Amino acid sequence: MAGIIQPKVLKGFRDFLPSTEIPRRKLIRALEDHFISYGYVPIDTPVLEYAEILLSKGGGDTDKQTYRFTDHGGRDVALRFDLTVPFARYVAAHHHEIPMPFRRYHIGKVWRGENTQRGRYREFIQCDFDVVGTDSASADLEIMLMMGAGLKALDAGESRIRFSHRGLFNRLLEKLGLQGQTAEVLRIVDKIGKIGADEVRSLLGEMVGAQGTETLLDFITPTGDNRRTLEKMTTLAGAAGDSSALRIKAILDAVEEMQLSHGLVLDPSITRGLDYYTGIVFETFLDDLPGLGSVCSGGRYDNLTGLFMKQPVSGVGASIGLDRLMAGLDELGRIETASSATDIIILMLDESLLAKYQRSALDLRQHGLAVEVYPEMKKLGAQFKYAEAKDIPLAIIIGPDEAAAGTVNLKDLRSRESYDGLTLPAAREKAKGLLGEK
């Protein structure tokens, strides 16, 4: 007899019990409702793509972290490491079928072979939302507003969106004669929140020298006031009147008029390490958990689709790291665990009443309640124990006497209070009242 295989999972991968998966699905539903309220539509793409598609614009660490292999047909393929590059391929393939501007959201799993840490895994869910087909301050601002409002909808509390513009940073690098080292400089600066200014100074010094390093560090240090920070950025980059500076100014003007300046911080240290960003870039941090890191990030990627079609399509978007966000919400005590999504269990007292039990369940479901029928005729104690293990709040009891009288007994399993002799419609309304949210 063959040995029993140990039921283990790979490092960085996880199984999800109902107590975790139910609140995760609840967050996803809330996000979908939020995206739809802004006019965004859902799409999906394959988890497996040709490697040349995915690796064409990731760059650096991303290429090293991509799960890549040769399939049974001898093709060089890879698992998607994010949802943005597949979206660029999607737009190029279907640009004649979708209206522009095109607003989409995509919630799905991605894979990266990176070091695991709190809230970071090798298989995880991203929640992306993008608008393509327009290069405008309105689209940039809309994405950032969606980020902040979306986190509030998930009960994540107040957040700060830190943003900058790749254009001004690139102008500075050109002024310093570093345009050929843009990608590496960006990746070093992007790590400042993780490794600190001293380590960034050391890494930059090896590349650009002491004077260039100090200019870069001065540029990426915010002043604490958005307008003064913008003035310093444009002065150092020699970019007064530059389109990048004008885009930032338009956004600052709008958020000030909307009285939302407290949630939007101009922070030139935000560069985003991926090569495909070309304009506005942003990251979002929870006020209550600043050490958690960014839970939502993104930017403008004007040249991304240019890899797949002659006519490039401008776009801007963001991605919510759902697993990291859930870890943060759990730490804040804002995740309600549940072993079941069932509102009511109908207990099995008499197998001859099977049709009545199922008919009653159908009626309750048609009125918005989640109902299950216990499948076997066991002792009531065993059935109550099952309901308790699944955190089912209510039970309906129908025995021969109740069936003959056309009534049911409703029991609140949380308070142990019973409501006997109710008609099914009366029990249904009572149940909704007890549940509160229905």
C-alpha cells in the first residue's frame, strides 16, 4: 500500500477556511459595488500568459519573481504577476470592441515568488481598477478619489494618498545626466520607506556621486505643504511650466476646492518601482496602521499598450492588495469572522416532512434569507451543536404538530429565546428583524 501523502501547501500559499474566506468575499462584494458605482465594468484574463507578454515591461525584481516554465506544448509561459500587464494586452486585443474611455475593474489571483512577510504572500488577490483612453487630470484624480472612498467603504478608516509624478522625476534625472540610469535610480528611491534614507544615500552614492545624491534626496523629501513641495520639485528639476507640474497643480486645485487636501499628500519619494509608469504615481497608507505599508497603489502608464499595438492607449489605474488590507483590518479588529453565511437552519424532526422543510427553505430564500435544511433526522442536540459550530443565528423547528397547524417555531440560537406558533410569513419577518441587516 502506498504511503499517505502529507496534505501540505507550498510556502507563501494558503488554504482558506470559511472563517477567513467569508469575510474576504464580503470585502470583494463591497469593492465590486464601489467600482460599479463609478461606472466601472468587470473583465477577466487568463492566469497564464506567454512569458514575452508579462516580462516585457515588469523589469528588475519582478522578472526574477515571476513563475515561468515551459508548458506541454513547448511554449514559454508564465503566471501573471499583476493584473495591469495582462490588461494592456487585453486592450490591444479588443480595442475595436470596447468604448473609449474604458473603465474596468478586475479582481483575481496573481503570483510572485518573493519573500513572505506580514500580509504578503506568493499567491494573493489583487483588486484593480483602471480607466484607459484618456490622458486627463480628471481621470488621475478619479482613481485617487476611488482609492480613498473604497477604503472607507471597507471600514479601513482614514487614509493618506501619497502621490507624485514620474515626469518631474525624469526631468531631474536628465538635468543630472542620469537618464541612462533611470530604472535603477527609481528602484532605489522606491525602497526608501523600507531601508531608510541612509541606506538609499549609500546606494545612490555608488551610482551618481555625492552631489547628485544630495540633490536627489532633497528632491524626494516633502516639505509638509503640498504647494511648497511642488515649488521645490519644479525648481530642482528645472521644470517650471512643465506639463507634469501643471498636472499636479490641477489635481491640487481640485482637491482644495473639494476640501479633501488632508487626504492627499504630494510626496516626491513615491516613484513606484515598475518601469511602465510614466505619469502620476500614488500609494495609500492607513492612518491607523502606518507601519503596514501601502494597501493601494498605482499610477499612469501611457506607453504600456504601445508594446502590443502601434497606437498607444493612455491609461491610469490602481490596485488594492486585498490580503495585506485584510491583515491590517484584522489587526484593527474590523474583520468579523464567521463559519457560515447561513441565516436560518431548518431542523429535521420528521423525514416525512422533507418536502415541507425544503418548500419552507425556498420561500425564505426568495425573500432574501440564506437558509439550509439539516439533511438527516438526528437528535435535536446534535443538530443544535452543528448550528452552533457554524455560527448560524436562527433555527426553524417544524414537527408533526406544527405541520398540521400550519405554523413554525422560530428560535434565536444566540439568546435562546423562542417564538412559537408563527405562520411562515410571520416567522420570516421576525427573522429579518432579529438579523437586523436583512
